[in-house]
Amino acid sequence: MGEENTKEQLAAELQELRLQLEDANDTIHAIRTGMVDAFVVQGDDGHQLYTLKSADQTFRVLIEKMQEGAITLSKDGIILYCNSSFAEMAGVPLDKVIGIHFNQFIQGITFTGLNEIISGGRFTDYKTEDTMTRTDGTVLPVLLSLTNLSLEDGTALSVICTDLTAQKDAQRKATDIDNQRKAIEQKDEFIGIASHELKTPLTSLKAYMQLISAYNKDKVPEQIKTFIAKAEGSISKLQTLVNDLLDVSKIQAGKLHFSTSQLYVNKLVSSCIENASYMF
């Protein structure tokens, strides 16, 4: 009798072990296939909750924390998923973005265009620049990177949306700086040509005035000699101004060395009065 009870007990224990083994195998299978995110274990201190951190969770955290907008689109262009960065770029709460057609934000992405991208297997990495219209009406330049996704319920699109505002601003600033540099070069070139063209007639004019001043065949009235001397002085001043034009580039580069001298105001005023007396 006792021997039969022992056999029954062993059979019961064996059946219990088989059930436990099946439960363990089912749990391991669920963990491997990602069907379980956490489980509870009974310990000496009570129930303990353990969460499973897989590569998928790390990837999800990465997508949520990335600065670029990440979107998953259905083949009809409906947004199935987006991260917080895209919602912030669009100016829409995250829970309001899901279910909206993508072309409400990106006008260049149409239903026909999506079909071409999805149906054409060659578009494994399709990039294009477009503009995003935010809810407040402002427009952002963006770079879209689209890739086909093979999901269980059909083909979809993965979209990475990068804000190009800072890049475009930098390009505009670089263009403005380049245009300013070209304008300065053109101005310096003009000043150089103008100065050269002015120097030639001034040199000839000064030479003729010196010839007139040295003329001694006939007696030249003193007043005429005074006029000639004043004209030579004015020509010399004009030549000095022309030479100063050539120094503009040096001034802009900070390489012009100035020479200082005393200025007698009384003498300058007297000279101006004398020159004006011959004109009026």
C-alpha cells in the first residue's frame, strides 16, 4: 500500500515539474520574442517588479531624445508615429499629430509622391529639401530623409525631418559677406582707375602752369603771376586729394600711417579769404 502511494506521489511530482517546465519555457519564449516588458517575482521581501531593457527600448529612447523629427507614415501618408521633436517643430501637441496626413505639414509631399516612393523599391534612401508649415503660419526649411519600411501590416515610410533654419541663415550670412567683399573690391578697383585717370590731366595741367610761370619773353603782369601761383597751389592740393584716394584701401585695412603737423588757423583763413576775393 505504501509502495503504491509512493508511485502516485512521484507521478504527481513529475507532473508538477512538467507543468513548471512548460511555464518556464513559455516565459522564456515570451521574453525572447518581446511579448513581455516586465515580470513580478515573489521573494523573501515580497513581490519584486523587474523590467526588461532590450535593444528595442534603447532604440525607442534614442528616437525620442534625438533632435531631428522622426515620423512613420502609412502608405496613404497618415502619420502613425512621431517623436516629440517633430511635434515641437510643427508646433502641435504630440497627441494631436498622430492620424494627420503628412502633407498638412509638408506641402511638397503629396499622395501621388508617396505612392511613387513606396512602390519604387529603389527609394531605399530618398532625400529632398522642402518647407514645413507650422500651425502659427511660419515656414521652416527642412531636409527629409525617407526610407521604405517593411511592416507586418504592409509597407510604410520612415521619415527623418531635419530643421535647416540655422544652416540656411549661415548660408545667407556667408552670401552677404561675399557680396560685401566683392563690392569693396569693385570700389577699390574704381578708385584705382579714377585716381589714375585724374592724375594724368593734373600732371599735364601743372606742367603747363609751370611753363606759363617761367615765360619771360614778354612782361607778365604781377596779378597774372599771382593767379598762376594760386592755380599751381590748387593743382598741388588736388593732386594730394587724388593720392589720398589711393590710400582708401590702406585705411580700410588699418595699414595707413598718418603724419601729423601743426596747423595755423589764421593762415588757413587768410588763404581762403584771399582766394575768394579773386572770385567775387
